[in-house]
Amino acid sequence: MNNHMTDKEMVNDILAMTNASLTKYAGVISETANQQLRSTIQQIRNSDEQFQYQLFQLAEQKGFYKPAAQVDSQDIQTVKSQVSS
């Protein structure tokens, strides 16, 4: 039995872990009173967001990931108005 992960599995696994970390950063940042620590965590989060986007682009380019269909500007405006009301 082959226990090796494929490239697609590895990329998707790393994307999932990075996305989970990004979600956790939001909670930590919102609960951090020390401004220096808060700033440091924000910098780490920003770096992870850049990494996640680069990996996402690679996954999409290689056909490992299919993003949701594009929406038109009217749909975006509808969502914006629902969220802001």
C-alpha cells in the first residue's frame, strides 16, 4: 500500500491548515490587549495570508483547486446591501 500523499493532497492539506490558522488569528488578535503583541500577530497573519494566496494560485494553476463560479456585480451589491442593513 502506498502511504505517500500526492502533490494535490499535500497542497490541499496545507491550504486547509493555513485557512484554519487564519481564522484563529482573528480571535487571538481581537482578544490581545498588548499593542506590541497584537501588532506582531497581525504581521504573522498578513504573512500567512500572502502565503495562502500564493499557494491557492499554484493549486488553481495546476488544476488542484476549482474556485467557485464568478458572480456578477449585481449579486455583490445585493449581498453588500443585505449585510449593511
